[in-house]
Amino acid sequence: MDNAPKRRTSPWIAFLAGAVVMLALGLLIFAWQGTDDAAKGVRVAARAAQALPDLPEPRLPQAPRLPDAPIPLPK
């Protein structure tokens, strides 16, 4: 059994796996830093929404109505 060849991971596979992990970490850090900016934007939007006046409910204007179409009768 000692003479069996040992399996080695290809250097390219190891390199690509490391690159994927580094990319994932970079995106995670980027997203983590963006949460502060997003929270600040939500707070600003909430303050701006409180400053808006209450508007009355919109209603449709009174418009002329078309009469019902005649119902065709079989002959």
C-alpha cells in the first residue's frame, strides 16, 4: 500500500479556489461597508417622509357615463 501514488490537487485548481475565496471575502467586506450608507439613507428618507404634509385621499372626478349597450336578441 505504500507504493500507491498519492493524489495531489492540481496547482491551478488550488489557485482558482483561493481566488474565489478572496473574491467572496472582498464582496463580503464591500457589502458590510455599504450597510452603514444604506442605514444612513433610510434614516434620511424617514425624516423626509415625516416632514411631508398629509394629503387627502385622491378621488376620481365625476365624468359622463356611457349608457349600457343594447343586448342583441336572436331573431
